[in-house]
Amino acid sequence: MDQLQFDDATKKELATFLEREQAHARVNDSIRNLTGMCWDKCITGTPGSRFARGEESCLSNCVERFLDTSIFIVGQVQRQQQQLLQAQGDSSSP
């Protein structure tokens, strides 16, 4: 089987793409973990057509914390991507 050869620009583009996809995977993993954690923490019985008052309040608070955390994570990922792009730009300067 032939090996593919990529030029430097393509390698950088692939590296950036992979980093972005890995960041998305980390965010999705965090969402999955936090969703499970909120459910396990707040739902104490078998859910019926409505949540109990305490469960509803707990879920609401947990979701708010989850959203705050998600916004923080997204901001961190964006900053890391910007730093990566700046470092790549700096290294390509003469």
C-alpha cells in the first residue's frame, strides 16, 4: 500500500483539524459525564410524568452549573486554539 505524502501546509491543516476534533470530543465527553452526574444526583425514584419538586429544583441547579462549566470549557478550548494558531503563525514568520 502506498504511503500518502503531505506538504507542510496540509500537515498543519490536518493537525489543526485533529486538535479541533479532539477538543469537541472532550467537550462532548464532559457533557455526557455531567448529564449522568446530574441525573444520578437528582433523580431519587422512578420518574413519572413529572419530577418531584426537589428533583426539579436539583436538576435546575445542576443544569445551571453544567451550563456555566460548559461555557468555561468552550472558552478555554477557544483560547487554546487561538494560542496554537498564533504559535503556528509565529513559527512560520521569517
